[in-house]
Amino acid sequence: MLKGLSGKSIVVTGAGGEIGAATCRRLSAEGARVVAADIDISRAEATVAQLQGDAVALVADVSTQQGAAACVAAAVDAFGRLDAFHVNAGVEGRSHLVADFDVAVYEQVFAVNVRGSFLCASAALRQLLAQGDGGSVLFTSSLASLMGSPANAVYVASKHAVHGLARSLAREVPVGIRINALAPGPVDTRMMRSLERSMGSLDGSGEAARRATLEAAIPLKRYASADEVAATAAWILSDEVPYVHGETITLGGGRTP
Ligand SMILES: NC(=O)c1ccc[n+]([C@@H]2O[C@H](COP(=O)([O-])OP(=O)(O)OC[C@H]3O[C@@H](n4cnc5c(N)ncnc54)[C@H](O)[C@@H]3O)[C@@H](O)[C@H]2O)c1
């Protein structure tokens, strides 16, 4: 068991997605009490149905102030307090060249990945500061927060913004509140399958060839699993690593920016 997770009240956004669901399962197995928040309530409920301990499903659109505030309120209502907030909800948009700019993709990706991260962090920190006894905010950023990628400039730029937000908050919060980012490379989830499709159709290579190219560029020659990301998230949120603060932990299977 990881130290310090038992009984903790933790919000996970994007909890209906594969990384979010895996993180809820892992945190719950470690004894944490979980608010599983997603814009799609049926997916959040499906995640909660997999958990043994205290957990609530919440419908919340993190790109709105009300949605972010509802995540914190749900933790306080259900469990009396907030100990940690995993800012995980994200969208990939669609691969396209900047020259063929699609403002609708930009607006959607920035609304969820950047405004959503900002609003959730802000709501979480208001609660943690009011409680006055520490806590943790963890962002799921991406290796894309640290490097460029052709045909995915909008997603990449949004994750660079998350990186900047996390780094700045780490220097802004009082001692006791830990801020970190987890930056996976490709993870075997719906999001990568969507990106393989859109990248594969953009350059005509097809999705299977795109995946093969992406995997070949990873020293471990495979994507991460959602469970591997979840295990790393739980470790960062636990008391095993109190000195991990202001860090971006990459999880690239040997691929470095
Ligand atoms: N899959 C990868 O390869 C990969 C790699 C690095 C980082 N990430 C990041 O990990 C996070 C989770 O991705 P995933 O692979 O599990 O994707 P996913 O698509 O499986 O899950 C994302 C979840 O977020 C939810 N969501 C979308 N918009 C929302 C909103 N406005 N409010 C609340 N919930 C919303 C979706 O309903 C979905 O359940 C994202 O931030 C993503 O950018 C993913």
C-alpha cells in the first residue's frame, strides 16, 4: 500500500476516460475516497461501479466555473473536505496543419485543457487554502507539454500551457500544498486511437501504420497502459514522495523531450 492515501478525499476529472477510470480504481484500492467527475455522467457512473470504497459520480464540465466548483463541493459534501485534486480531463481535438487552421478545434481544446485546468486548480486551491493543512494538485499534462509534434500544434500548445500553469503554481502555493504534473507519452486509450485515425488520414498512412511509427519511436516499443499512468499518479499523490513538488514527471517509456 502507498503511504497516506487511505481515507483521503480526492477528485479525479475525466474520470470516465481510461486514464481517469484507472486512477480512480487505483486510488480507491489504496483506500482513498473518490469523486469521479466527467462531462458524461454515464461514464463517471461506470467508473464508480468498479470501485469498492466510498465514491461518488459527478457530472461536471470542467471548462466552466460552475463545473470546477461543483467538483470541489462534491468532495466537501460527500467526505467533509478535499485532500487532492487530479486535473485530468482533456480532449485531443483533431490533427490538422496550422495552415489549415480550424478555430473550432482550437476553442474546444483550449476550453477543456487550459481553461478547465486553470478553473479546477483555482477551485481546488481555494478549498485547500481555506482548510489550511496542505494537499495536492496533480495535472495530467503530456510529453506534448515539453516537445513539439507536427499536425497537433493546438493540443501541444494547450499542454504547454498546463505545464506553465503547474510550474507557476508550484512557486505560488504555501508549503504543504504540492503541485505536480504527470506527462505521459502515448497511452493505450481512446484518445490515442482517435489521434492515430486523424494523423493517419492526414498523411494517408492509415491508423495502423501511424501506431507502428509512434511505437517504434518509443524505446520500450509500446504505449503505456492506463494502469501504468494511474500507478504513477497514485504514487505522486501519496505521502511516499513529499519532496516531489513542482515536478513534471515524464512517463515516456524511455522517450525524453
Ligand atoms: N491517451 C494518451 O495517449 C495521453 C497521453 C498524454 C496525456 N494524456 C492526457 O490524459 C488525460 C486523460 O486522457 P485519456 O487518454 O484517458 O482520454 P479519454 O478520452 O479516454 O478520457 C477523457 C475524459 O475526459 C472527459 N471530458 C472531456 N471534456 C470534459 C469536460 N469539459 N469536463 C469534464 N470531463 C471532460 C471525457 O468525457 C472522457 O471521459 C487527458 O488530459 C489527456 O490529454 C493522454
